[in-house]
Amino acid sequence: MQEQGSTAPSSRPPAGSRQESVHPALLPSKISIPVTPSVHTERQSAYLESSQSPRSPTSPQQTYKPSKAAYGPVWNANSFSGPNEQEMDEDGRSTSPSQAAAGAKSRQEVLRRLSLVDSGRTSARRPSLADVDPRAAYPALGLSGGIITATFCVPYNLGFSNGADWDLQSRRGTSALFDSFSYLSSAESPWNHTLIGWTGEIKSVPGKNPGASNKGASVNGVSMNKASAPIPVDAQTKPSQPAQSDGIKISRADRDRLDVQLERDHGGKIVPVWLMDELDEKEDVAILRDQHRWRRYAEHELYTLFHYKQNEPTDGRAIRKAWADYYCMNKAFADRILEIYKPGDIIMVHDYHLLLLPSLLRQKLPNVYIGFFLHVPFPSSEFYRCLSRRKEILEGVLGANMIGFQSFSFSRHFSSCCTRVLGFDSSSAGVDAYGAHVAVDVFPIGINVDETRRMALSDPAIEEKIEGIRKLYAGKKIIVGRDRLDSVRGVAQKLQAFEIFLERYPEWHDRVVLIQVTSPTSMEDEKEESDNKTANKISDLVGRINGTFGSLSFSPVQHYPQYLSREEYFALLRVADVGLITSVRDGMNTTSLEYVICQKENRGPLIISEFSGTAGSLANAMHINPWDLGGVADAIDEALKMPTEEKTIMHQKLYNHVTSNPVQAWMNLYLKRLLKNLNKSGQSPATPALDRAKLLSQYRQAKKRLFMFDYDGTLTPIVKDPQSAIPSDRVLRTLKTLAADPRNAVWIISGRDQAFLDEWMGHIAELGLSAEHGSFIRQPKSEEWENLTEKEDMSWQAAVMEVFQHYTERTQGSFIERKKIALTWHYRRADPEYGAFQARECQKHLENTVARKWNVEVMTGKANLEVRPKFVNKGEIAKRLVLEYGDGPGEAPEFVFCLGDDSTDEDMFRSLRKSKLPVDHVFTCTVGPSSKQTLASWHLLEPSDVISAISLLNGSADAGNVGAVAVVEGAIPESRL
């Protein structure tokens, strides 16, 4: 261990230095019981032998051995790492693909070793090259062999003491997720893994930090470690609250010490994300105050709505502030990842706290490989549309190449939301968005089967607990439930159903006991509600049931509002006669999977809610509707009376499924599917969403700014009648405010004619106007139009009119728009399919006749065809406007914002790409949900987003822009909330 007061070392301690500091009583020779890191009696790591340094991309992988792991803090219940005990044949040869290929120096050597793997393995499980060497299996992807995993929190609760080593305690919850991280960092995985997560709420360690005024408590006056939350004896009495603090101050040396300590103690690389309220730049000290703020939006808004609940309406100020924090938090994750990213790395993003992260990464790295997995339910579109920031959330997650869900219904809801909210084409296979296909798939997560079996079935301490429970409830059937104190877990429904069961089936009185374990909630938003509602309701139900059906010597419900030790937890699962899970909405439920493993001998039935994400994977369990209390009561009776033979058959099917789909298989399947999708021919990266923070930052730095806006589909929505597409008051006010700044040159470059632009935009004198795709221009503060094509031959128009008239007569609802230079045939009012067919036929006709005779081009727009001279296009106008500034030092514009929605606007994007302007100074942006390929660097969804982005630059940001303002300014002014 580092001495207190020492600075963070610049490199890892020499091999063996940690082993020398281990107390003699904790040496592996004294304690060698193979258990998982979360319950390791040696407090050893899940990664490497104590004499080995962390695996780097160039160092050989080391076989994981739990009994020889490095001394250090532990993860959480059922954390994974280690080779499968069954992956050696009777001659001691490895049957594991990764073990068989370990040390191979060429692709041919890998294949030769795989061919020697035990032939007894079935063809379905025979390893492929992708299992052991993904880089060789997908050479076109240029993989680096590295995976960066982003999860909300690191697997530890952190305790801080100024100048001393950090106190690391295992973080409870999400065991399956942490198991997958441990697997990726072990020798079983072919990847080099880096885990990135927020530090979580840091608390001061009592008696060690003289600078903290609230020793032993968090800076928010509430215990930061949820696992240590006290359970009051009197439900009406709340724990005393410590005094508020001025915050925790953490120096650079202490932050560096944590980086080194995490890597030193665990072999696998863990990179913390620091989210601070303030940074003292002079002293380089991070100041932490309201640490809960980073959870607030995710757990108050997203978690609630994703579980089909809604909050009470408010004035919206708190939500806008929470949204800004959520945006800043995701931005901090993106910046941290960019610090360590190498080309060819795969980035895996987990869960609802980081829904914006894929898009933020895509903004910086357009070709990055990103996978996303949501561990909670995703609601139907009818419910999801209640979310105020619904578009931003969907756009954020669509920055990924593939999105995974726990069950098919969740994936179907997501695809439906993309279609109904964003207007994107979608199917069960994925979503088409901005020139790319985002795959959507289902990957039911598993558990670490081998470690669960080892812990639950081989520990003498558990056997003692089982004997004690059986003696305590001798002659009684035991029903076990274990849930968090969240309203979505259905504990109240479970108790109500159990009450009905006792009423309907009096023969079970004094013959059955329900043991319900309720651990404290992990949701900040649920705490107050749980204290006031859920917990009280559960207590009332328990008291009522025991008062009605119990006696002085026996209570039919045993409620334990606490965390259980590992031994107690697995003893309960093993001794149970029935497992009962009644969640009203749930994503992944590991208790059901662990129950199946623990019931290997007892073979008790499993009753699971059909609203649990795990239910779809456990088809052979007894599915119930938790809202049908009578149905649940009948299911309990059926389970208790089930014949032994039927229970055996049911359990065997469940057991086979759980053991065949462990967490390793889940992670490998996800990565293989991701790589397969990335490797498909024709795949192209999506155009990232506009980085509004970068836009605002560059705008404020620039003194010469140029704006070029298309009109139809950009400033106003596309409508069936072109003459009805008039600008709203908000559009006009926004443009007038923007153009009033003398540093801004604002141009409307449209396909509309002069008369229309004069009528609706001409009164804003500061605006520059360009009509008919650049054929005419009107300079700012001028009323005269300049014809750029007056000397050109226009005789081609008669031939085009003849062709257009021919197709107008044959396409009901179509019409011709005649401009001074161009001719346009519209079919917006026609039948969509027939209109599109006629347009293709008309285009072929024109290209084979008129286009060959005259120097004109046929352009396809949104439900229209337009013929114009080739030398007339928006790109020429964009080029001309840039050159008017000059290209000498200090003459070129320092900020260019160009927006358009269809193919005619691609000329502007192309022209700006070819200009000599710095890339960071030019923002080309396509507008609309089209899946076409574009030359633009960014995208916005619809015209209202364009006005929102312009308003951001004007200084009157709406709620959707507060995140960008917070990133640029460091905080949200009260005037913007």
C-alpha cells in the first residue's frame, strides 16, 4: 500500500511489491477457497496473479486464477472472472478457444490449434476465428483489439482521505453487468479491455480528512454509500442527517492516486470520470458539492418514464437544469474516452445514464465503432412521447452502430418510436437514419454460471445456513422473494396476492411461509417516495397478513428490509420451495437466473412476472400477470402442489437454458453481431447530430460570420401547396435578430422565385436573398435584383414545358411551376407511389432528350423535378459569397453555417468542402429525416430544430439548448432556465 501523504507514482509498482505487503494471515497458502471477487475472503482482484502487471496491448494474456489474484478491493455480488473448470479434457488439454489459441503467433497457428480442440464439442459450439482473433476474422475493419466500455459508475464506492490511499468498497447491484466487464478483462477474452465510469458519489473517510466538515458523511447530507443505508427500527423515524458541507476538495495528486490505485489493484484498466462542481485552476483542485445532480435527470425522468410511470407536473425549471447536467455528464464521458481512444477500438456504452454518449462520440469520431445496450425496459411510443427531450434522446442513442435490448418487445418499441417521433424508416432489423443503418437486436443477458454454482453449491457456510433455515421453518413450504424497494418491483402486489392465496386456500395456513427480502433502492428519486409510500404500504400489508393469518408462534410473512450476506442469500435460494418474482416492469432480473442454478437439487418451480425482461428467456417458468392478484394466488397454489416429476422436467429445461447462456456468451454474441454488421458491404457512418456546443463556441470566437439557409424544408416545413409554405413569426423574428448583428452576413439561398422571397423576406433589409438556385441575387440593404443568367440561351424551356405538360396530363394532382430561369414539375398532391413512378419516367425522358441537346441538368427534389442550366446552382452562390470576403490572412469568414434539406443543397456543401476555410470554422448541416447520403458534416431533424439552433446563437436558447450552454459557459444562467 502507498504511504499516506505520498504522491501518485508515475508507473505501476514493481511486480511482487503488493504480495509482500499482504498480511501473513491472508496469504493464498492460508486461504485458498475459490470464491468470486465480491465475496473474496482475501479481498483479492478478479484480474491477475499478484506477481503480474496489468495486461497491456503488447503483453501476453495471463490465465486468471482466483486464488492467486492480486490483493485489492472487490467488485460486487457474483462478479466474474476465471476459466471454466470444464474447459479441460480428461488429458488436461484445453477445450477453450481462447486458451487453445493463447500464444499463437500467426493466423495459421491459431487455426491449427483450434483444429486440435476436443472433437467432442458439438458443431454448434465449435469456435470460429472470430471467437479467438477478431482482428483476423474481420481484417477490413482495422480493429485494434481494444474495447472501451462506458458505464455510469466504476464498480466501487469511493472513500476519500486527503493525501492517503482511496478507500474502495464493492458497489452493489448490476452484478451481471460487472461480471461482463470482469470477463472482458480476463484471459478468457481476446480483447484488451478498458472500463470508464464516473467515480460515483465520493464520501469523506471518518477521522482521516481534516479538511472535511462533515466527516463520515457525504457532502449532500445523505449517505453516499447506499449499501450502508441504515434500516430504522421504527419505520416512522428517519436517520439523523449530518450538517451540510462546503464540499470535498480533491487535488490533482489525489486524483492521479486513484487512477493508479484502480489499475494497480485490479490489473484491468479502470479510468474514472471526474464530474465536479468547480475546478480551482490555479491549484488544480476539484471541488465536489451536489454530487447527486449527475443522476437526477436519468433517475427522475428517464428511469421513471421507461418503467411506465410519470412525475407530477412542475414549472420545468428543475428539469431543464437536470437536463443540462445530464448533457454535461455525457459530454464529460465523451471527452474522457477521446483521451484514450485508438483507431480501431470498439466502444461499448451501457444503459440509460449515457443515452447521449453515442451521438457525442460520433460528432468527434464519425467512423468510430459504437455498440449500445439498454438494460432497462424501453416504453411504447404512446408513453415515450411524454418525454420532453424525446428527440434528443433518440438521436443520441442512434449514434451507435448497433443497439441491444433485453427482450424483443423493448426493441420493437424503440424502432416504433424512431418512426413515430423522428420519422425514420424502421423495421425489426433496425433503423435507417442519416445515411446509415443502425442495427437493433435482442440479447438476453446471462449470469456467471460457473461462479454462481461454485459459490452457491460448494460453500460449507451456506450448508450451515440452510440447516438453520430448515429447522426454523420445519414442516413448512418456503416461498422466497428478493427485490429492491422500488415501486416497479411489485413487492406490494406480491404481498396482496399472498394474502388472497391464504384466503382462498386455508389448507395452507401454518404450512407455508413467505420470506421477502427488500434491499434499499438504488434510485435517488425513489428514496423519498419509498420512505413515505412504498415502504409504509409494504409494512402495513405485512402487519395485516400476519395479524390475520399468523399466531404468537408463527408469522406467515417474514419481511427483511436489508441487504443479505452472500451466504444468507444463496441459502435462501437453495432452501426455497417456490421462487416468486412479481415485478410490474423490469429489465434484467438476475435473481431468477440465480434461483434456477441454486435449485439444482431442490428443483422448486419459478413464478415470474410476464413484465420482467427475463421472462421471455425463461419460457418454461410459470408466467403470471402481477396485476391479476387472484391469478398469482392460484399460481402459488399450483406451484406448491406440483408433482415432483413435473417440477423436475420444468427445472431441467430452465437449468439447461441458464447454463447454456452465461454472461460470457451474451457478451461474445453481442460483439460478434456488432462486428458482422460493421463488416457488411455498403455500410457507411451516419451523419452526426449537430454539435451545438461546438457551434456556439466557434460563433462566439468569430468576428466574421456567414450564414446560408435554404428555405423550403429548412426554415419552413414541406407542404403540399408550395404557396402555403410561408414563414412563421418566430422564423422572421429569429432571422431579423441574427441579421441585425453587424458581424453576421445572412443569406437565404432558395429555389423560390424573386416575387415570393420579396413578399415574405424582402422587408428584412439586412438579409441577402438568392432566388431560383442562384440565378438571381439581391444584396443586403438593396431592393434591386441582379440576373446572373440574362445572357444565356433559354430556348430549352419550350421543350421542357412540352415534356412536363405530357406527364401532368397523365398524373392526377401534379402541376408545373414556371420560374424565370428554371422549370419545376411538382407531384406532392399526387398518389405517392404513382407520382414517384411518373417522376422517374419523366426524368429518363428529359435526360435522353433535352439534357443531351442543351447544357441543362435534371434535378430531383422532394416530390418534384426541376430543370435548370448547369452553370446555375447554389454551390456557385456559396463560393461567390465566401470569396467576397477574400482569402487572404484575416479576410476569410471565421464562422460559416450552411443548412439545406435536399439534393440541390448538396452543391453548397460540396463547394464549402472544396474551399480553403478551416474545417472547424465551417458547419454544413442537412435537415430532415432522409436516409440519403450527404456531403454535410452534421444533421438536424426538422425546421424547428434549425430555428432552435439559430436562437441559441442569438442568446435566447430554448430548453433543448441548455446543455450546450452549460458546456460552453460552465453553468446555466438563471435567465435561461
